[in-house]
Amino acid sequence: SSKSFVRPVDLEIRKNRERKIEVLRIVKEAIKLKSFEMYYQPIYNIKKECFTNVEALVRLKNITELGFISPEEFIPMTEKNGMIMDLSNIIFNKVFSFMNEKSLRQKGISHMELNLSGLQSVDSDLPLLMNKLLTEYNIPADSVNLEITESVAITSGYMLKKNMDELKKMGCS
């Protein structure tokens, strides 16, 4: 009698694959419904003894079985599946709407810190999208500070420089 058995390694691989499929489904749904949540972390300036900056943090919550899903898990999925600019559009709209609604500049907040993934930072549509939304929400470009979050080698050094130069010309830092 030959018994078939599943090794623990096989179970782990299957579990990881099933999770990826489920997270991807949740990400696609969140993009369709624009249901990503933004959290705003204030940054305290010791010299000025007050909050001067805010960092925008994107979060994805699945209210059923998975709970919060880390950006370290879902951002690479959006990149790999060609959805990063859809996600960028959602994030920028939410952040700039918040900045406009809450009149952050008048409250002493000089910059909103926004993280860009490596793929976002080399997307040729980035400057156009950023300019369109800054204008739409009446946000001064010099109140936006962009941070590239990945230290991995980016294949398109030319596009990164081109995008960053264009964003700097608009006034972003």
C-alpha cells in the first residue's frame, strides 16, 4: 500500500501561493473601490518645538480574514501586476484632498512626505499626474516632499533623473 503524503514544505508553498492570490484579489478590489486608507504621521521639529511635517502612509485592510496587509506585501504586487500608477492616483488624490481640506499650511505644516516606490519613481506618467493633481487640489508643489523608498538598483536611471528633475522644476522636493 503506497501512502501519499504532503511534506510540510509543500504545504507552506501552497499556503504562500494561496495568500498571494487572496491578497492580489483584495488589492484589485481596493483599487476598484479606492478603499485604501491613509494615515498621517506627524513629524515633530525639535528646533521649532512643534509639528512641521506629516508623512502619508498607505494602508490596506481586509475586514474579513486577513486584517491589515503590509505595504511591503501589497505594493510589490501592484508593481508586478501593472497597477502601481492606479494606486498612486488613489494615494495622491486622498493625500492632496486631505491637505486641502485640513488647510495644513495654515496650521504650520510645511511639508507632506510621500513615499514613492522604485517603479513609481520611474513611471513616465508621474510628473504629469503629480502636476494635474497639485493643480486640481490647489496644493503648492513646494509643500510635497517625495522619498524613494527602495534602495534596489533601478533599471532606468535616465527616467528616474528625468522624473525627479521635472518634479523639482514644479517645486517638489
